[in-house]
Amino acid sequence: MTEALSLIPRAEAALAARDFKSDQEVRWCPGCGDYAVLAAVQGFMPELGLARENIVFVSGIGCSSRFPYYMNTYGMHSIHGRAPAIATGLASSRRDLSVWVVTGDGDALSIGGNHLIHALRRNVNLKILLFNNRIYGLTKGQYSPTSEVGKITKSTPMGSLDAPFNPVSLALGAEATFVARTIDSDRKHLTEVLRQAADHPGTALVEIYQNCNIFNDGAFDALKDQEQAREAVIRLEHGRPIRFGTDDTKGVTRNPDTGDLEVITVTPDNEHRVLTHDAHATSPTTAFALSRLADPDTLHHTPIGVFRDTTRPVYDTLMADQLEAAVEQHGKADLGALLTGTDSWTVTPSR
Amino acid sequence: MANGTEVRRVDRVVIRFAGDSGDGMQLTGDRFTSETASFGNDLSTLPNFPAEIRAPAGTLPGVSSFQLHFADHDILTPGDAPNVLVAMNPAALKANIADVPRGAEIIVNTDEFTKRPMAKVGYATSPLEDGSLDAYRVHGVPLTTLTVEALKDFGLSRKEAERSKNMFALGLLSWMYHRPTENTEKFLRQKFAKKPDIAEANIVAFRAGWNFGETTEDFAVSYEVAPATKAFPAGVYRNISGNLALSYGLIAAARQADLPLYLGSYPITPASDILHELSRHKNFGVRTFQAEDEIAGIGAALGAAFGGALGVTTTSGPGVALKSETIGLAVSLELPLLIVDIQRGGPSTGLPTKTEQADLLQAMYGRNGEAPVPIVAPRTAADCFDATLEAARIALTYRTPVFVLSDGYLANGSEPWRVPHPDELPDLRTRFATAPNHTLADGTEVFWPYKRDPQTLARPWAVPGTPGLEHRIGGIEKQDGTGNISYDPANHDHMVRTRQAKIDGIAVPDLEVDDPTGTARTLVLGWGSTYGPITAAVRRLRAQGTAIAQAHLRHLNPFPANLEEVLARYERVVVPEMNLGQLATLIRARYLVDARSHTQVNGMPFKAEQLAEVLQEAIDD
């Protein structure tokens, strides 16, 4: 049992995916990528073996943030961008809970950007699922902080002007201890990433590329089409050489002159130069370089999988430790003594 | 007295210590207050300092002061005007002289009355020599020189030695007013435990100040203010500031509710001291979370409340503005939450270190949609303790966010407090839901998160970890009972009215009216920290034989049930407030009463004398 899960009560009997389905009708648009993520999460949850009542989903505002209503666990659908803050209060006061945050690119990176980066640096025991569809869905199609430059939308008829965030780069820069990326339609990969995130002590950020078939359809087709994906997607696996392409003919290597990463065609002569993925590396440098590898426009050379998975003290644990240390140092709470203080005086009844 | 000094008995004294921000005036005032409290006088204090940590030295904006009123009887305010002004430099004299009545004593540090410091604040000639202070009894004391001289054996630099001049002044004043000194010496030893040299230097300066008073002939009179024996019922007492009382109120509320306390907060003047204080008491199971911003502060507190903690956020007006959306969410979620607003001058950044009561309407209405939130306002520094317990009672009983509206004056001011025994405190225990609360038509037992208690209209509090009660709540309108998302128009109308009815139905004590003769035709109605000045003004009027009735609101939402009847009893209602008439607006709108507003927004509490004049005019009108 990992530290992340050790304090959470176990389910008495084995649960199934159906146990995690709430009685609420799912109201996403037909064909939305969110359905696949929901099914994957519901299918994966029983695996954790946790008591269902000790699992909480907290969300902000946006299409993805309706997620908690569909999970038969405790849940809160809060306000725009604030889910990480609310979940921080819950997780740091209740270490017996498994707390999940569901958010989107607008919710997490625009209005809630501040809370996201601070949750990551604190390393609160939260699992954050960031559904990135590179568009605002619920407000009907404005560009988002992950939209490509020049995006034509209702609010940007002449094209958007601002450079997008790369959520993985951002998380790494915010001192995140666990950062991963996966794709809504790849259930096997999605589930494997969720598994590792759940196991991680501290904050885990999982960026999920998710298709909005109404306002940004096909945003990730380059990564989904069988033919294209072979050349476009780089699957990161800890301890394995970073190779991809038909017959693994491509590899990622470090340019000795610039220190940057680049893609090479692997030959017996240069095979030794292919990087081996080390998600546990103390330094985030290589993980960051990997996050910059993809072409932001074509998505070619997009790494998916766990970029970084390192250990740092968990905020909730440190907080609880301070409470224990305070009792050791100052003794157990004595309200009478506290109220009286050290500078009191007594008035005796006057006769 | 050794030199045959005359000892004069007086019933009350107001002292103001004034100096540069770096002169340690707040510490000096605090120590004099502690000495006075332990002596048994009743007292009330008014610290007054600039927002800048160290404003340019010797300038008017850099002046920091501390006023203390103490007496042999019970008193209510820090006093309108000082009997004694201690001015550590020309700026302090200039900034405060207008408040000092003729005939009062002024003690000045003559060392600072040199050309440059005087020129800096616009004194062309020395006020100590040009006759402009002839109406006062001025004691020129070379405080700096005397302090440096007293410390010459300590091997300190002149600059280091000069720093103890506030303790010299404290020693002098302690002699003048016969204050006990042991605790100050003990305090200095503790404060400088890691620098015993500095501790000793301060103690030597303190004693030198005392001895100076005793030996010099300039101080021909010393004063005795007898303990206020009649003002205090038997009990254990301590001196306490509003923010400390409020912090203790939070710790006590959590203990009485048997819930862990969770504070989510972002530093802001004048509320930060609550965060500081609570973070010192982790052995009470108190979790303090210094958030990345105001919004995260309340967000974390609300998250903790969802998990079954007593969630609290502390802030001031600008912070409330940022928290508004989350307060609305708490209204919709119907979870207990305390929002502590230590009001300061506004709008925007306003006057961070000065007091005001101008957040009443923000607390009352400052949210989107119909989002009623109960409001409790403490009336004195010590009352911050009880008001916080009362706010917690409402939050826990009715599952609602509740405002505690304190202000900068209460927060930093202090007064004696009869320390309650923990057994005297109210029982605030509440029940979490543990089992299904509804049976469907087919006989299935289910949990409905919005099925209400028929009496209080409170919904059940089912915390994560409770098997079988898994449920989802959120800010979207929900169906009554089930809590499921509902956009049904009739349901929304019902829910809006039900949330309002829940708050309107909160049981609050009736408003007590103080009308000793029963003949008053004018009622003065206040709320919050104006209690002291209003009551002092009312006493003045009654002493002159004028009949006036007084009532003071602690509950601003809902109002006490008898408020309408009370208002109807009087021909005139005067509402003094440190804003532009916010309570008066509510009263006029709610009860169609022609309430007269008297307002002041200068960052300072009302002065009793001026207020008495205003009330007299209203009565005579």
C-alpha cells in the first residue's frame, strides 16, 4: 500500500464499475470525449479497493465539471476555477479521503490558474484530472488558454492573439511532483495513468486530451488516427528508451550542443544516444524538455504517459505532523488555561 | 514620595503616547495597559498607527500613537481627549496637539526638538520656546540623552541605547501614575530572552525613567487612580484585545462543537493577528492554512466544512469582496462557515489601519442572487469572544455561512475581560447525518441532502466517510429534497424563498432597551463597536437629567423579532454609525421608520462628548 492510499479505509466487499454510477442522467453532448473519461474512471475506481464513501470528487465550472454528479461518491460541483482550493481544505483536514479534482483548460488554467499552481507546489494529496479540449465548451465556443494562436472563434473572429499554455510545462514549472498526459479515447492508457496517479503521494496532475465534438472537433485527430498516431505519439514509459514510429524507428535524444531534445531516426550507430525515460529523476529538466517536444500546431511528437513522478513531503501529512508536534511541545489543549493566560488577576467578592 | 511630591487622587486619566513608527509606541502603550489592568483599573485602549511599516522618520504620516483611558469606575471608551500627551518628537506633537485640551500635561522629548526635525514638520520656531504651548503644562525631558546616559555601562552603540527611550518614558509614566512594574520587567526578560543584554538595558532604562520622575522637581505631582473595585464582579480577569478575544472565541467554539477548527486565510490588515494567533494553537487541533489568495482562503475553509470541520475565514473588506462568490456557494451548499470581517476604512484599499463600519451592506447584500447571510456584530473588544460563539451557534444550527462583523477599533483596542470557565460556555454540539432520511414510494431508503429539519429548515450535514450517504452538492440550483440539479421555475422560486425563510427564522434574542425612566421619547440605536461611545454619550445626557433610551443591535440579520415594536415606541430614532448610514437605510426600508442617521467616517471611533451633543440636538429638535 502506498502512502497515498494507506490512510483511506478499504471497501468491505469488492465493488464494480456500476457501483460508481450515480442515478443522474449524463447530460454531455452526444459524442463528447467526457463520456469515455467517465467510463474509464468508473471502470478503474473498483481497482483501488477503497471504501466508496471515502472518495470525493470536487469540480469547478465547465462541461467537465459536471463530472461529480455522475459519480456515486461524495462530490461537490463548486465555482469557476476554485476546485483545487476547496479540495485543498478537504484533503488537508481529512487524510482518510481520496480527493479527486475534475477541471478543464478554462477552469484550471484561466480563472483558476492561481489555485492550480499553488496546489501543485504544496503537494496536497489531490488527483487533478485536467480535461483539455482547447476550447470553452459550456459558454459555447470561445478560445481557451490552450487554444492555438490565431484560433477563429466567436470571440476572436480575426483570430486569437495570445500564446497558449502547455499544461504539462506549466505544472512542471509549478514544482509538481506528478505530471502525466493521456488521451480520452485510449482507455487502456488513460486507466494506466490514473492508476499511477492514484498511487502517487501528493498532487498528481493528469492532462487528458479530450475532444469537444461541438466546438473544436478533431483537435487531437493527429494523435488518434491509427496511421498518423504512430508517427505523432511518443509513449513514455519509465525505464524504457523513448522510441516511437513504425517499428520504433524514431527515438528521442539530447542534442549535445544545445541540451535540447530532438527526434532522430534510430540506427545501430546512434541507438545508444536514445534517452531512457526516467520519471523519477530529481531534476525536472528532462521532463520539461519532453513537454516542449510537440509541435503546438500539428501536435507531432506529442509525448503521453507519466512525465514526472517524484516524491516530496505531502502537505496534509506535514500539517498533521505539526499538530502532533504542537501537542508534544505544549501539551494537550487546555481551554481554561488558554483563556486565563499568564497576565490575569482575580477580583474577590466585595463585602 | 521621597521628594515630597504631592499625590493627587483622580477618578480617571487618558494618556496618549505618540512617537515615530519606529519608536515603539504600541509596545509602550501595551505595557502601560498591562500594568494598569493588573492594578485593577477599568480601561479601554485605542492604538492608532499608519499603514506603512516604517514611514519616513520624523514625518507627520509616520506618527504612531496609543491612547489609554483608565479609571476607578467602569468606562466604555478610550477617552475623547488625552489628559497627558507623551510626544517623542516634533511630528508627534504636531500631529496630536489639536486633540489635547488646554491645561493638559505634555511630556516632550526635548532632544528631538532641534532644527531639522522641527523644520521637517513645519515648525519655524520651537513650540517649546515660542509660547505656543503656554496653555499646557509642558514637561521638557531630554529622554534620549537620559536614556543613553543611563545605559553608558552597557557597551551599546548610541543608536542601540537610544532605542530604549520608550522604556524610559514608560518608567516615567509608571511613576507618575503609581503603576506596578514587576510584570513589565518580567515581560522584558521574556521578550529579549535570547539577548539578555538588551533585556537588562531596557529594564535599566525603565527604572531610570521611574527614578527620574521620583527625583526631579519638574514633576511636582503624581496621581493615583484607585482600582475599579465596583466595576468588576468577582472573577478572574485579564486584559484582551478584540482580535485575541475573537481568536479564543473560535477555538472555544470548535471545542464546544466538538469539531476540528480549520482556518483558511490570507494576510490582510487588520485581521492578520487572528491568523497569527490561531497558528500558535495547533495543540488544540487547529489547522491554519495561509492560502494563495482570499478566494482560496475561504475555498479551503468551505472544503474543510464539507469534510466536517468548523470552517473559518478571516479577512477585511477588500477580502470579503473577493470571497463573495464563494460565500454565495456556501449559501447554496448550506454548509456551516464563519466569515470574519475586521472592517477598515474603504472603499478599495482605503485606510487599512483605521476603523469603519462600512461593510454592513456588503455583508448583507454583497452577492449575486438572493443570498441571505446572518450577521453578528460584537460591541466591545471582549465581546468578540461571545459574538464568535453566537455566530458559530447559528452557523452550526442552521447550516449556513455567518458573518462576524468586527472592526479595526475593536480588533486592536483592549479592555479587561472576565475570563469564563469553560463549563460556562454554550453547548454547540451538532449532529452529522448517519443514516438515510427518506423512503421512496417503492420502500427504498435513501439519503436526501436537501431534506430539511422542519423547525430550523436546516439540511442534514452528511460528511464524506459516512457509508450510504454518498451525495453530490453544488452551486447550481437543486431540487428541494433530493438536491439533484433542477432548472424548474417553480422549484427555484421555492428554493429561493426557503433559503430566505431559513435565515429569517433564525432564533435570535430580543433587543433589550435601556430606558431607565421610561419617559424617553428618543431612542439611540447602534450596532457593533459604537457601543462604547454611544453608551458613554447616553450616560452624559442622563447625568444632566435628559431622558434617552438606548438599544444596541448584535444581530443585523435577522434583526431581533421585537425590533419593529421597539422602534415604534419612540418618537425619534437616531442611528450613529461609522459609515454613511447603512443601518439607518436598512431600518428605514424594513420598518418605514424615519430614522435619523448620524455618521462619521474619519477612521476613528466616535467621541462621547460630540455624540452627546448630537443626541441632545435630536432630542431638542
